[in-house]
Amino acid sequence: MTTPEVIRVLIADDNRPFRRGVRLRLENAEGIVVVGEAATGRDAVRGALAEKADIVLMDLEMPGMSGIEATRALVRETEGATKVVVLTSHGEHNLVLRALAEGASGYLLKTHDSSQMIDALRAAHQGEALVSTRVAAPVLQELAQYSASDDDQRRLRSLSPAETRVVDLLSRGVTTNEAIATQLKVSVNTVRSHIQSALKKIDAADRTQLALWGARYRHLLGTRPKGRT
């Protein structure tokens, strides 16, 4: 019998009582182990590297190195092996976009999404992303205003119709393989295959980046052929 995989989490927030409350919640969650805490972005990077954390639950506003800077450093240092889920009080569009662009694998608001924290950690560990509904729709609308560069037009043309439909759903906030499979009436393995193929064609690092790319050019995804292949 195989032992369930444990998710190693580091909590980064300069509010000690808040960290304590988050730690208590996570320690009562099955399959999650808190390997450390940090009050600054720099300590978050150091601690995550030292403890080989799978995920850092990251506040954005911390002294010294900000959460966004720490996210960039962690993603670069670990080549994406350590995921970052942002948990912050700030939902401004520019912050959400910057955090996701730097490689964050989730974005939650402290005041609205505390009940989704554990789901977001598990989603990130599986290579998926959970973004607060309070910020997702406005951010996607803003991304949809971008025009495609020549390179992105070429990438768009390289997608098969089936891959295009998967990217379109990702860009609309349908993030789990199971949910995408249900909507497209295909198997989960087929969805995984389409996502892996699209990641290579778009040259995206992970599903979050692929969803952001799709959201940026979603108005063009709808012009692609609707065949089955």
C-alpha cells in the first residue's frame, strides 16, 4: 500500500497571529505539513529552499523583499518546483497580474477566500491554479484587451481545435482536468494530453501561464476552427 504524498508548506506573512491561525488550520488538514514560517519575503525564499517546501503560502506586503519579488525569486531558483499561492488582502488588478506573471499558482483574498485555502494548496500541488472569484473576472476582462504579437499569432495557429478548446476553458477559470473533461465530453487523460501539447506549443511554464496566455487572447481563440482534432 502506497503512502499518500505529503504537501510541505511554508507560511510567509509578517502578521504573526495570522500565521499562527493559518498554521493551526493547515496542521489539521490531511496530507499537509507546515515546514516553516517567514515574516519577510527574503526569509520566505531562504526557508522554502532550506526546507524543500512544495508550496509557499505568500502574502504580498512584507518588509524588505515583497511577496511578488519573493515569488519571482523562488520560481527562478527552483525552476518552478516550489509553487506559490498568494494569500493577501490586496485584490488590485495590477497586483494579481504581476503575481501570476511572476509564476504564482493561485491567488486568494484573506477576507473572502479563507475556506478555499486548502483546496488552493492541493490544486497548486497538482499543477493547477485556483484564483479568487473576486479578482478572476475583472483580470480576465483586462487581459482580453491585448492584441496578439506575430509570435503569439503563430502560437495560436499551431494549436489544434481540441487544444484551443482546452486553453479557452482554462482561460475562463475552468482549472481542473475533471471539469474540463466534463465540459468537452472527453476523458481526463485526453485533457492532460491536450494541455501538455499546448504547453509546449505556447512555450508556457505551467497551466497558470497557459491560462493567462489564453485569457490575453481569448477573443482570438473563438475564431479558431471547431473540428474535433
